[in-house]
Amino acid sequence: MVIAQPHLTLTQQEPYRTVAARKPELLANLTATLNVSRAAPHHAEKTHFTIFPEYSIPGIDGVDLIDAALADQQWPTGTIVIGGVDALLKADFASLAGRADSHLDTAHNALDQIGDGEWINCAVIWTKAQDGTVERWLQPKLWPAWQEQTISYQSMYRGKSIFSFKGSLSNGQKYRFSSLICFDWIATIGAKRSWRWALDDLGLQAGEGELSLSWMFVIQCNTAPSHPTFMGEVASFFDGTIVPNVRRDRTCLVFANSAGKPVPGRSADYGGTSVVFTQQTLFKELASRPTVAKGGQQFRGSQLLNPFRDTYFRERGACIHSFVQINPDTVVAGAAHRSFAVDRPFV
């Protein structure tokens, strides 16, 4: 897994986009991150997931850059890229939705439901299949953060659905994942959290049986990623009595945030990129190691995640994180099989 952690400078007024002077730098960051993914410094077979935080892909130009990288024969098949595009006007969003191999949930997010004066904060999920086909799914943000609500003249369009992806690992094991955009993680829509809607739908698919959610990605542009409201939702998400036929005891919860400063170093804001599991995974509790720590009061400012296996990436400045996320189903009890959740972390 490779996660970009760029420093963003957005316009002061909606629609929120990278300021023009910083756009070349952000495009260069996309290229650098994609190069890291292809080089695979984590020494795994390939980078299965490449993640870009909310607002970190500068418009259509950024989408085109990622499209071209994935279409290249050197980019491995069986891979996924998830990223947040900065504000798109309706015309640009419609153009992107109309491209070959683009997918939009038109039953819930049809173009005629978007007002002419609305802009779209959108996640794009790319897949490159084994036959080399590259496809993209467009998922508008469900609920605006406070900064996206305190606007002067243009509202953010509110999406109405979340994509759920499924497939097979190389060993034949089934996997499923979904993505949320920042505030969607804590947003209440129709008396339920957004993630609960996703779980309920999976529960219906499972019927009288059960299925497992492998990953939940939360891409962010979040000043306070360890805020108690944000972290307090983790316990509810992992509560096995909620939608019990959707197993989350092996789920990897990934928080991918932007940087607090334009160079590596300490920052009081942003950062906090992390990978969280339940204790049921049998992963060993993380000691303080280079690049990563176990969170807790020192890094989180609270003990809300102490009951979980919290792998917290120390670097809060601009950087690119590369690591192997261990498949929890491969970890069994016994000294010979001890493992941390993250292997070979590198900045």
C-alpha cells in the first residue's frame, strides 16, 4: 500500500480547489506517488492500493495524469487507486462521468439532480483488471464538512450513495472494500451514520449467511484527524453486535490525510495517517518503531483507540508512505507466527 500525504493550499472561497500557483507542484506529487507505487519499495509483488487524500487530485488534469499512468503497460494489473479530486463544476463532472469506462450511480446521483450552481467534492476509485482494462467510479461526498457549509454563494452537491467493491485475492479469498470522504465518516444521514448504511446494505447481501468487509478507506483533508468525535466512531464501527452478519473482526480501517506542512517535520495539524484493526486480528501491539507508533495519548491526544491495534504514521509533514499491510487472515496464534499489522513501513 502507498499513501500520498501532500500539503494542500486551497482557495479561500468555494468551490475549493488547489490555488493555481500550487497546481504544478500537486501534479508533480501525483507523479512522484505513482512512481513510488510502481517501484514498490515495500518489496511486495506490487502495490495493490495507492491512496490520495481528499482534495489532493487537482481537477481534470489530475484525473488525466492518473488515467495515463494506469493505462501504461508498466503499471501492474490487479491494482486499485483511490483519490479525492478537488472541487469540480457540474460541467467538468458531467464530462468525466461521460467518459468511456466511467461509472456513476445514476439512480442516486444522476446529473440532473446536481444544481447548475453546485460543485462536487468527489472520490474516484480506479481499478486495473487482469486483462489491463482501466475503469473509474465516481463517488460524490455525502455530507459537507463545516468549512464546506459556511459558504458565500455556491453549495456542495450532496451525494447519495457509496460504492462497495468485491473481488478475489490471489489465494482465492474474497475481499470487499468501500471508501468514504472525510466528514462522511461521522455524518448522520437519515438517523444513521454513513458507514452504517454501507454495512446494512452488505448485511442484506449476506442474507442468512455472512460476509466480511476487508477494508474501509477514509480519505481526508482534516485539520484534527484525532478529534474525539472522529476517533469515537471507531468503536461503533467495529462493534460486532451491529450488523453481525458483516464481519469486521479482520477489517482494515485506513485513515489517509493530507500534510500539516509542505516539508517533512512536526505539525500540530493534519497528518495522522493510520491503519486500525481490532484486537481479534492477533496482531501484536505495536511498539514505537521508526516511521510508525501505536498512537495512544501521546499521538492521539486521547485513549479512545487504546482497545484497538492502532498503527499511527509519525510523519505529519508532506511525504509518501509505503508499507506492507499484512493480511490478518494469515496470522495465527503462536510465537512462530507473531506479526505487526504493518511491515516494512517507509517514508
